[in-house]
Amino acid sequence: MSGFRRVLAAETVSNFGSMLSRVAIPWLATLALAVEPWQMGLLLVADVAAAAAGTLFLGALVDRARKRATMLLADAARAAILLGLAALTAAGNLAFWMLVVSAALTGLFTVAFELARSAWMAQAIPANELARRNAQVSACTSASESLAFAAGGFLYQGLGAVMSLALDGLSYVVSALCLRGVRDAPGTPGGARGRGSRFRQVADEARRGLSLVRDTPALRLVATTGVFIALGGSLAGTSYMIFVARDLGFGTGSLGVIFAAGGLGSLAGAYLSPGWGRRVGSAGAMAAGLALFTLGAFLIPLAPGPTLAGAVLLVAHQVIGDGGRTLYDIHDRTWRQTSVEPAELARADAGVRTLEQMATLAGALAGGALATMIGARFALVLSASFFLVATVLFARAVRKGATRP
């Protein structure tokens, strides 16, 4: 098996574990600890808040470190966290604060894994092959995400909390095993060591990530676009389930089928991405992806109720919107990998991610209150409007021709 195929397998299994954690930990809080709604909100934003606070430093550390070793460390840490939660649950010693800390730490180690995987690809794969390889990564992660969400409930129901958490932890062990035989990509050596100098160097390198975003037109554009997408996405996240389940009245079985269509849309976007990139260029493919993503978002609030027309609109959102988002994300990832030198990629990627995560956190904190004031349907219209702004800004920048990596 080639090095890329091993990394692809590790990414797929690792993503399955990450998505399963997003299902299992909230269910554990709800069913085993009977948490209050404000506690659930804290739990759901814990990983985003931790990532927003720590991603810049992670980018600097990942650039310094060997990439395969970083992925192995991230897998080992996440496995230990999940297996520890399983043991605490079995012993009856689990507390809510432990779930919050675990969610934050798993979020940080997931970011570290993704930064290292992207940097490894930039160093190990020729630039002209990156779009195709990123499409393969996106297709596999979309499939693993759909499987995790579809299977998570049945695993929790059939195996119980302890075994579900243990299985989640073991998925990271499998991810680590997939990395056997992969040739490591070296890190960038640090500067001279001295008392306090190492921390200052890492802090300077972390700030360098934001400087790279500011000074690189392509990164500045994807960061600006990403902030508007994050704001719209977090606002939709506070309103979507309320709208489709409570306001429209769709049953959980129907919604499961509707959600599954998103996986098909993502796979279609991943399949079409390389071809679109060759025909219209990466920038054109990204603009088209954003337009489709925005169109899909505007279809949601048009749904009239739990009718055939409502179901068709929601399925169309999943297929068109998720397909467009995947098309954009694949070329966005390639832009990041080719806009800076590989030795600085993790820092640059972390700079973009930090801005996106801060926007996500702000949108999540404000979205609930805003949706309460204006209603879920109008909150979803506002969410789609953020995506429209992102699309217009991106298209205008591309037309000016100052964004090519």
C-alpha cells in the first residue's frame, strides 16, 4: 500500500472516530448525566472554543514536528481520552466537567491530526496531483461521516455508553495502525534554545500564521470567505433542527433519510471536483461550489411543511448544498497547500482555521438568541445570506485576478 493510501485510510478512520464522538458524547451527557440545556450548549461549543484558542500554537508546533509522528500522537491521545471516558462511565465516576474537558481536548487533537495530514500531503505529493488527492480524501471522509452519524445511534442503543465509547477509542487505534510504513515528513528545525526562548519562538511562529494569511492574497480571500461561511453555518446550526423537526414537523425517520442525501451530495462534489478544476480552474470551481452551497441553503426556509414538497426541498438542499460545499472545500484545501512553502503550511492553515473558529464560536453564542427573536425560518434566511455574501466577495476577488496562489 502506498504512503498516500495509508494516510487516506488513517484519515477516513480518524474522521469516523471524530464524528462518532460528536454523537456519543452529547448522548452520554443527555442520557447518563441528564444535563441542563445550558450545559449542553457549553459541551457543544467546547471543542470549537478550545480550537479557536489553541490552533495558532498547534500550527507552529506541527510545522516544527514530524508529520507522521504528530498524527500518531493525535490518534494515541484521542484513543486514551475516549477509553478513559469509557472506564469512568463503567465505574460510575463520570462528571460533566470531564465531558467538557474531553470534548475540548479531542477537538484540539483532531485539529493537530488534520494540520499534520495536510502538511504531509503538501510535502509528499506533487502540486499538480493535490486537487485529485484532496478529492479522494473528501470522498472518503464524507462516506465515513455518513456512516458514523447513521450508525452512532444504533451503536449507542445496542451496545450501551461504555462499549460505544470504547469502540470510538479503538477507531483511533486502527487509524494509527494504518500509518505503519508511511515515510515521515520532516519538521522545520527550531531556533536556538535558551531560557524562555522556546516559548517565545513558538509564539512568534504562531503569530506568523496570521501574518501569512494577511500577506498572502489567496489565503486572505479563503479566510474572509471562511469567516462568512462559519458565521452562516453556526447560525444555521442553532436553528436547523428546530425548524425541520418542530416547526415543520418531520419525524426522525424521515429526517434520517433526508440527512443521508447529504452524503450523496458530498460524494458527487468530490467526484466532480477534479474535472471542474481542469475545465474552469480552481477559482472557478470554488466560485461554482459556493454558488451551489448558497442555493441549497436558501431552499431550506422555503419548505412549507412535512409534505412531499417540503421533503423535496430539504433533500435538494442536502444534495446541492453539500455537493457545492465539498467542491469548494477541496479546492480551498489545495489553495492553502500551494499558497505557501510546505514548511509554513501548518501555521498558515492554522491562521485561517483560527479566524473561522472564532467566527463559528461567535455565531453559535449569538445564534440561539437571534433565532429566538426572529424565528427559526428567518434565522435560516439570514444564515443563507451570509453564504451569499461569501459567494459575492469571492467571485469579485477572482474577477479582479489578484488571488491566484
